[in-house]
Amino acid sequence: MQVRADQLAQHLQRGLAPLYLLHGDEPLLAIEAADAIRAKARAEGYSERQVHTVAGAHFDWSSLLGAASALSLFAERQIIEIRIPSGKPGKEGSAALQQYCEQLPDDTVTIVSLPRLDRQQQQSAWFTALDGAGVSIRLDPVDRQALPQWIAQRLAQQGQRVATGEEGQRTLAFFADRVEGNLLAAQQEIRKLGLLHPQGELSFEHIEAAVLNVARYDVFKLGEAVLAGQVARALRMLDGLQAEGEAAVLVHWTLAEDIRALRRCKDAINNGKPLPMALRENRVWGLKEKLFERALPRLSETQIEQLVEAAQVCDGLVKGLKHPAWPADPWAGLQRLALMISSAVMPVAAGAARPRLVLAVG
């Protein structure tokens, strides 16, 4: 059975499942989910706890199976935690996990913690066995669009709120900008507000003065912001990535890969393939799929060629090759490339002319 992270508390009120599968790459939500399960288990008398961390290729899976089979000899209820940080149990581990699920020990609550898994891993026999043996909870990061609402909900849990209407939306957007990509720090900032101010309404000034800029940016989220035409956010992310010491080469690769994918999808469509097939063949999934669906009809052949040429120039910049028509600083070049992509994919108001991309040649 699959349960959303925000449904876990309600689920636990109805009782404990024998096994919980936690998978995803959001540390805060993973910590909170495991804590909630452990707290419920302890309240129901599960006083013992074992933790098995699968590190490297030499983990002794027999010790896990032995511990599970020995539990029936004792009266104590126990919590068994199986942590697989790599998300790859291996051949022996796969067989052991399937056997474990077939013979779940009595008087035991099992918590299996995994990172984010790709589609192939989620279709594996061992994951399917875990998924079918109890409750599966996927723990994804809160995206930027949903972050203001998430912050508002967390503030409400400690009796605080922002103003209604446009002022409150502005306050939450400011808060979200400062904590994007760093949910652990976001929760700390929310708790800080609970210590600094009483319950009730928080003004923009309260949050501006208290909330630190703890945003952490994911280079792969940058492409989504650029393709969505979110210029201010994309430039803020580029500044943040530079400040965090991210490699300019990796940032360029991310933007250039999107341009190459746009080129390939456009060629496929021009050759008669339906848009969904073109996206699937080029492995464009999730949010990127929706962004490509909006962007491709707006892009002309000339614009795509200009973007390809710009990506080639920028590739030289990040590798130390100067271009007379581009900034010498590679990060300034990345900003220009990001702006060119956003300009090309942004919708144009009725009656307005689409801005022309210009790649000056020295």
C-alpha cells in the first residue's frame, strides 16, 4: 500500500503495518517519517531496536535473516531498521530481502530506508517484494511551486501564519526564495520564528529580519527554471551555484543537454513522429516533459540553431576559450545562455513580436 508523506500521521493513528518502505532523496521528510513510525512503535511496546546498514559489497545478509528468525524466541517487541544508502542491495541482498518479506517476523516493525530510485530499480523483484509487504512512502523534495504552501502549513502547526491576500503571498514567496532546495534548513528557520515570535500573524518584516538565506540549488533544477521562463529564479540559481562552488562545466552541460534534446525532438517531429513519441524516445520525463510540450511549438528552426551555436560558444568559455562577442567570465556566459533559452520558450502576448535571439559574431 502506498501512503503519501503527509498521510502518514493519519495512517499511524489506525495502527502499525509490519513493514515500512521509505524511499526518496529528501532528508527532512525521511527523518520525520522514520521518527513518527518509531514513536508509534515505542508507544505500543516495541522497546528493542536493531539497525542494519548495508555498506559496501560485503554486508552479511545472513545476520539480518538470523536476527529476524530469532525474534520469535523472545517476548520483546522489536524495531528492525534496514538502511541501504546506495539503493543497490546486490544479487545476494535481493534474494535476502525477498526471503525476509516472505517470512516477516512476528512482533516486529521493519523500516527499510532507501534513496531515490530510478524506474528500473522500482521494478526489481526485491523492491516489489518490499512494496507489497507493507506500506510504501515516497519522499520527494518539495518543489519551488509547492514550497510557499508547505511553509504556510508548517507555520500553522506552531500557531503562526502570514497575512492574507497578496501581502501574505509575497511574504511566503520571499521565504521560499531563501530556503529553496534546503528543506532541513527551512524547518529550522520555521522553528526559529516560533521561538522569536508568539503565536499569531507574522509580518513580512518579521520574516525578512529572521530568515537566513540558506537556499541550496540543484543544477538539474536549473534547466527546469530556464525552460519555464522563470528568469529571476534562474539567475538566482546561477548565482547560488557559483557561490556554492559548482563546476561551470556541469552547469553548461545541463543547459546544453536541454538544447540538444530540443533539437532532437524538433527533428523527430519534423520527420512525422508525434510529440509524445519524440519525447519518450529522447528520455524526456516528468516536469521536463510538460515544459518541452510547451516549448517545442514555440521554437522555430532558426531559434534552435541559434541556441545550438550559443551552447557551442559557451562550451568554449567554460573551458577557458574566449569569444570576442561573449563575456570573458564563464558564469556571465552561462547567464546569457540561460536568458537566450528562456527568451526563446517564453509565451508571447497576442499582437506582440517574439524577441529575436542575437548571437553576435566577432
